[in-house]
Amino acid sequence: MRQRLSSEPDRYRGRRRVPTPPRSRYAVAVTAAFAGAGVVALGAANLPDQKQIDPQALTAQGSVQSVDEAIAERDAGTDAASRSNNRGAAQTQVSAEQAEADAWLLPLEDYDFTSAFGVRWNKLHAGIDLAAPEGVPFKAVHGGEVTQAGYYGAYGYSVTIKDDEGREFIYAHARRVLVKKGDVVKAGQVLGQVGNTGASYGTHLHLEVHVDGSPTDPIPLLRQHGVDIKLQVESVYANMAAAS
């Protein structure tokens, strides 16, 4: 190697030499570039084509579906509520009719209990006697069909009502009857006026109840249905049902 003389100009003076990276660094850079391109290519291959799926269309489709579902739910709820209301109205109507048919009431507003059911003067007194002033209206204790109305032997002017279970209710010794045979009456309806006709000893209402054709004590029967003749009380619910 020749030694440079001091008198020779320095051709490299004032220049800066950029260090050359080793070949191994170039290899790493090139390899990374190819790897990155491969990843991008693989990712692009797995991504859906934008022409096939429109983001706005997806959004619109989701909105339409949500609106349709909301309308369907609303209609279903309205329909269910309507059916519920109809069922409620039907049940209320049936309940009111049933309550009216099952109502039991006192036959008079005010009275004195004077004679019970049982043997009296060696004869069966087949009903109970309720003393009240002449002309006071008496009412049906239970609903049914009038099978007899008018003068009826020892009963005097009387009314007989037969209910749906075949029980007969006889209201006797009236001064006047205000219904006729074939009428359908409900509990609390006025049937006539208290009197003293037929085999009677004083102004009063004679009430008999026949079950299966045989006389039975009205007091226990009425008590089973919320009416107490001796205490002069009746079921408030039955009273409301009959007044409806």
C-alpha cells in the first residue's frame, strides 16, 4: 500500500461518508417488507367485498326490522288487551246475572216474628208468620216463576213461586196480589200487600217453603243463604245483587 504524500491533495477532505449498513440489515428489511405484504394480501382475501355488502343497506334493514317488530308487538299487545277486556266484560256480566239469580232477601222491611214452623193446636203449622200493618208491600225472598197468584182456599190471596231448583215459596193471607201466573220475578220484587184473608187470625204474612213437595222450616233454609228471619238481617251482597 502506497503511503500518501503530504503534498498530495486530499480528495475526500470536506466530505462525510454515510456508513453502509451491513448486508444482514438489508436482508431483515426486505424480509419484513415481503412478510407485511403477505399479511395484507391474506387479510384482503378474507375481507368481504364492499360491492356485496352495503353498510347503509344493513343499517336500513336493521331499522326496518326493528320497526316491524315494534308494530307486531304493539298489535299483539292491543289484541291481547282487547281479548282480556272482552273476557272481563263477559265474566262481569255472567257474575252479575248469577248473583241476581242467587240473591236471597227478607220478605218485609219491618215485622214482628209471631209464629214458628211446627205443630200448633195439634196441626202442623207449615210456615212462619210475620206480623205487619195491612197494606205493607211484601217481596220475594228468592227469584223464580209465579205458578199461582190469586185466592187459594185457606191461604186467602196468595202467591206461589217456584225457583230453578224446584223449591216452592208460598206467600199467604195477602190483601192484594200484584203479580200473575207465569211471571218471572227476582228477589226483592214486590209481590203483593200484607192482609188478613183466608184462615187468618190477624194481619200478617204467612211464608211457607216446600222442598221436593214437602213443607220445610224456612228459617234454617234462609239462614244458609245469608238471611236471618229472627234477627231481621240479610246478606249485604245479596241485597246489592238484587238491586242491580
